[in-house]
Amino acid sequence: MYKDEFKKVATLCVLKYKNKFLLLKRFNEPNVGKYVPVGGKLKQNETPKDGVIRETFEETGIRVYDPKFFGILTETSPTKYNWISYIFSSEIKFIDPPISDEGKLEWIKYDDIHNIPTPLTDHHIYKFILEDKKFIINAQYDKKLNLIELREEISNTKIK
């Protein structure tokens, strides 16, 4: 068994302007070198919404006041990569990407998401957000973190 037997709990904010997303090309694990929404682990006694507001400000300097909740992403593997992530989104003004200690922030058009390195789950999340649809996505990985199955539970649809 791994030291971290329980799932880690995180909160993520998809910052968007029309069909563009302000994504972070991460400097650190998990997902080093990949483009992801800003966010991070929840602190003890912190709600997901309070956590996403805090994390967004810490990583970007951008204050979001009322991020919209969209769904939950659960990632399960036989390794220590096990997460429950609360996914929020906030429409912001188009600004020059701020400097971040966590990675390089860049505006990416939705149509270009397939051309950049991202976690396999994320382009589905962006699609749900653009369509203004709630979701619960379960991702299952093998020992090498290859995606085995991706399922959206509200519609009971197998995505992969």
C-alpha cells in the first residue's frame, strides 16, 4: 500500500473568455509540462468554492468572486495517483497572462486543445463547460497511468 491511501481532494478553476481558456503549463508534478486549469488541494476546513477562489488568486493574482460549479472529476489508479477534483469555471476579461510561480499561463482556444499536451480528461471538461452542462466524470488508470476507462455518470455514458 502507498503512504497516501486516500484520494487527494482538489479544486480547479477553468478561467475562460468566450471560447478561450487561460491554462497553466505546469512546472511541477502532477502533470508537469501539461496545460491544466489553475487550482490545487483543499485545505482542512475549506469548502471547494472557497478553495478555488483562494487557489485562483494564489496562482494567477486574479480574483474570482462567484465561480460557477460544473462538476466532479474522480481519478482512480492502483498507484498513488488518486484524486477527487471539484471543477468550477469563471468568465473573466481577456487580459495579458499573469506571471505564476506554478507554471506559464497562456490563452488557448478550445479548438487548439487537441494540439497541446493536456491530461486526457480535460478536453471533455472544457466541452461540458462551453456547453454549460454539469458532469461527473470517472477516470480509471492502470499502474502506468494509462487511461483505461472514462465515464460520464450523469448521462451514464462511456467516453473512452
